[in-house]
Amino acid sequence: PVLVVDFGAQYAQLIARRVREAQVYSEVVPHTMPVSEMVARDPAAIVLSGGPSSVYADGAPQIDPALFDQGIPVFGICYGFQAMARALDGGVEHTGTREYGRTDLSVVGDGGTLHQDLPAGHPVWMSHGDCVTKAPEGFTVTATSAGAPVAAFEDTARRFAGVQYHPEVLHSPHGQEVLRRFLHEVAGLRPQWTTSSIVDDSVEAVRAQVGEGRAICALSGGVDSAVAGALVHRAIGDRLTCVFVDHGLLRAGERTQVERDFVAATGVRLVTVDAADRFLSALAGVTDPEEKRKIIGREFIRVFEQAARDLQAEAGESGEHFDYLVQGTLYPDVVESGGGTGAANIKSHHNVGGLPDDLKFDLVEPLRALFKDEVRRVGLELGLPETIVHRQPFPGPGLGIRIIGEVTAHNLEILRAADSIAREELTAAGLDRDIWQCPVVLLADVRSVGVQGDGRTYGHPVVLRPVSSEDAMTADWTRLPYDVLERISTRITNEVSEVNRVVLDVTSKPPGTIEWE
Ligand code: XMP
């Protein structure tokens, strides 16, 4: 792999994704990893990421100069560029000139391999206080900017290069091309990381792990479990059984999407457990959000556990049993829980932590090395429909945390009707890809007076919560066109008799969360 050394900024994962967009496999490793350990991974190249600190700050992460004696190509970015210059005895100074944001980059001379034929002055994204004032011996300076006398350098003989700016962000329009040139032309790597190779390699890996064993996969209706299930099915066929727990808190059409569309696309063996009544009884009288979440989580584990036991019992009759549990863990979870090498990580432990001891499964995590966009591409490659692959996020506790008040069959029916109108209109307006998600929330505890036909009504409001986001950590409310809002409002109040008011949530996150509970 290409190792992306994380110096603690938020950019390392983004860099890893960009490397993969250049069709070269990459992994993120912490800067504390000793050089010997990096070398042991046989890296095709090493990319040093940006970092938060000045190379001169107390405790600033350094690079072991031994890294440059291994014959491995190295590319330094921002902090990594400065740390590289310092380790190789170039000059790095705290000049007091800072550059933040968009800056014009001037190509020096012919621009070398990385910047050749790029526009003489072109915009890049900078974020630095210190700067490299002198390139190390053997390096050629290939670009400069107002605040960075040395903004790019390269030593193609030793296959080293670096840039002061952030090539990984979209605000550096030629950044991806520069990164691609480093990987393909300087480091000499071949573009082999393609969707079909990901599928082939993953299928191989699952076969190698599971052998003749059997696996269970819990489908949630979401993208990750669907793609993980489809991939494992491709690898082991009918030795995989998918379990779909219908907790009765799903939106209109979601069960059909799993039972009909997913099965039609994959041919997977599916067991649906209809547990709506059980969840409703457990939720009766409960209005506290955390309480609801706990109950739903607990019941889910219990139902799944029972389904797994039933399957074990059935399989046991023919002398077989299930040894593996498929999980849709993604690479960002692996990186964030400090993993990458170990067999299991914190998150998956948490996810299966609720299962009792007599249900011992080994985990199969076929998406462990993948970013979300790669998971979607793999899903399409495996023939899953767009409706599943590009599904917007939907919380595990489902509509249970979108009813403010008690979760009852009646309230669920009202919310499901309002929600499906909102979704229909957003889809018809072509807005699905513009919004991150749009929860519809029923204020079951609130009543408002209205007038419909000739009569006074005393119904409930619903809230539309359209948000735009990159990762759900922060979000902004989406400025939906008024005519779309109008159609949603009119239709909901006309077609759902219990609702006489539609309101729009115009709160960003923070301070609001995306969901209301
Ligand atoms: P909040 O409300 O915290 O939501 O801003 C952030 C994102 O996470 C989703 N969400 C959940 N997803 N289980 C999930 O699988 C949950 O309990 C849960 N709670 C919130 C939410 O829809 C949004 O995308």
C-alpha cells in the first residue's frame, strides 16, 4: 500500500481517498509508528500529511530521517513538507508571514515533473505559519508563492517530492493531478485499485477467511450492510443467510426494498423477522429519547439473537452451524478506533458486544478497508439498485426517534404517511443528491388549531428537517425551493388528516442535532 502518515490534522483520510482516486491503494498510519514498522508493511510510497502544529512547537511530531534511507518514494504535504525539509537539512523558518486559504502558486522554471505545463499562476489552498526557505540538497524548487519561497520541491532521482499547499482539497484545482503525477510518474506506481479489482480481492479474502463455513448478516436496509451482504454472498453463496429485523419503525417501502429489490439483485437467502408488535409493546408509554434508544437497541439484539439461535438449530440438524457474523464496518471507523492492523476494532466489538456467549461468531468485515464512496461503487458493481446504493442515512432506531411523544401504531402511521409524501416530492424535484437527508418529525405531544373545509381542527404539526452535510458531524439547513416546500406542505395537510400544520426547521448543527431526539 501507499502509507499516509497522519500528523494529526483532519486531512489524512482525505489524502488516503485521493490516493485511491488515483487508483492506488492507501492506508492511514499514525506518525508515532516507527520507521521499521512502516518498512515492514512494504509500502509502495509514503505520503506525509499536514498537521496542526509548527515544526518548532514543543512536542511537534518529527520524522525519523531514517525514513529517507529506505529507497521508498516520499511525498510531503504542508506540515509533512516542512518536516521533510527539516529532516533532510533544508531550511524551515518561522517568518511570521502566514498564508491561509486561497493563494496563487507560481510555477518556477519548467515546473519539474509535478507542476510541468500547469498554468504559470494557479490557485492552491494554503494553511501554514512556518515556511520552507531552502530546499534540501539534491532538490529542485518547482513552485513558489507570496508567503512560501519554496512552495514545492522534488528530487526525482531519489523519488522524493513535496508541496506546501493542500493538493487533496477541491480548492486546489490541480492538486489531484499533482498527486497523481507523484504516484504514477515519480513513484512509478500502476493504477490498479479499481472497483472490479476491489470486488475480486474482497471476494477472494472472504473465501479465504470463511472457507466452507457459514455466515449470518443482519441487514438494516442501509447501504453498508447491503453491500457487505452482497459481497459475502458473491463469495460464499447460500452459505450466507441474511436476517432482516423489521422493528416496525421503518419508513414506507423500506421492507419491500430489502425483501424484493435486494433479494432480486443478489439472490440472497433472506429471513425476515416481523417484530413490530414486540417493539411497540416495549415502547408503550415511553417518551424519553434516551430511554427509547436503549429499548430499541436492546430489543434489536434480543430479536437478532433469537433468529441466530433458530438458524443454528436448523443448521444443526444437518450437522452444520454458523461461525461468522458479517459486519459493514468501514475504513473510517477502523482508522478512528486506532485500528488498521488488529483483527477486531472497538466499534465492531461494541456492535456485537450485546450478543451472549453461546453465540460466538468470528467477524467478517469485507468493507473494512473501504471508504463510503468505494462502498457505493462496489454496490453498483455487484448489481445493487441505485435506490439502495445511494440511500440517504437513516438512524437505526428509525421513526421511533422522530415521534416526539409516545411511539404508537397510530403515530407511526401518521408519520409514515407524511414522510413518504416529503420523500416523494423531494425525489420528484431531483433534490435527493443535494440534501444529506430530510427527517420528518411528528410532534405527537403538541396540538395546534387549524381550519380545514368549514371546520375547526385540532391536530398535530410535523417538522421538515432538510439538511446539507459532508459527514453528519456538522450540518446546515438546506435552502429548499419554496415551491417544493409548498407542494410538500399542501399535500401533507390534504392527505394526512391528523396533521394540520407543516413547519420548517432552520437550525444548523451545531447547535441543533440532525435528528430531534
Ligand atoms: P444527529 O442527530 O446526532 O445525527 O445529528 C447524525 C447522523 O446520525 C444519524 N443517527 C443515527 N444513526 N443510529 C444510527 O445508525 C442512531 O441511533 C442514530 N442517531 C442519529 C442521523 O440520522 C444523522 O445522519
